[in-house]
Amino acid sequence: MALPTRLTATYEAGNAWLADSSAHPELTRGLWDADALAPIPSGDVWLVAESRLVTGMPALQRIYADQRGPVLADGDLDRAWWLVPLEAAEELADVRELKVHPAGWSLLCPAMNSYVNGRFWLNRPDGSGLLTDPAGLAAAFGPGGYRRPAEAFG
């Protein structure tokens, strides 16, 4: 069954953005065409913050959509990987539930519409370049979750 046009366009935009984040976009696309995971190193466009999936799923729901970037999950390994801005490591350093990997660490990624070796996108890249806001992510793992400041409501 074919995907709806809007969904196909979103997947294509997300795949293009993610592949272009790698040093070898054509190799990445080739691996995806073969239903394989593609290693994409962090550090040029984003860093990776890792959490347990079991705690990451509720945290994802606590982050507002406009602050929520791509999140890759692996149910077999109980892992979630959050794509965060390059400057996020310092802001997330004190969050016990998160480990920020250094630049150059490779994340094994499936294509947007794929489930490969237990990996799937909880929150897919949409091609816009939106990354998870580190303050929102840190607060989502804290007690009570993230709450916008009163000034945000006008």
C-alpha cells in the first residue's frame, strides 16, 4: 500500500536531512535502500544524548512539539537517542539519565519509514533541522517534567 503524498514528502525530507548530516550521503541512502542501518557520525550538525527507552518515552511526551527533535529508539536494547544541538553537552552534563556522546560518535540509523534490527524513529526528522531543546530535555527527565515559563503564555 502506498503512503499518502504528505507523509511520503515528510519521510523524504527527513531522510534527505539525515543523509546530508553524514559524510557520505549516497552511501547512507544506499544502505537504507538495502534496509540496513547507516552509521551517521555526530558532531557536524548535532550531538546524541542517550537515555533508556523506558524513561525516554514519558520524557518525550513532556517536551512541547516545537522543542522536540528527532528521537531514535531501540526496544531490544531499551535505548533512545535524542538529536540535540552541538552546544547541548554542557547543559545536559548534570542529567543523570542522559549520556551525551562526543562528536564523531556514530549513530546507526534506519530510514524514516523503516524498522531495522529493532530500531525505529519515535520522533522522525522532518527535514527542518529541528533538534531537541536541551533545556526542555533536561527538565523532562526531572521531577514533574518540563513546564514553560509564565512569560511564554503572553
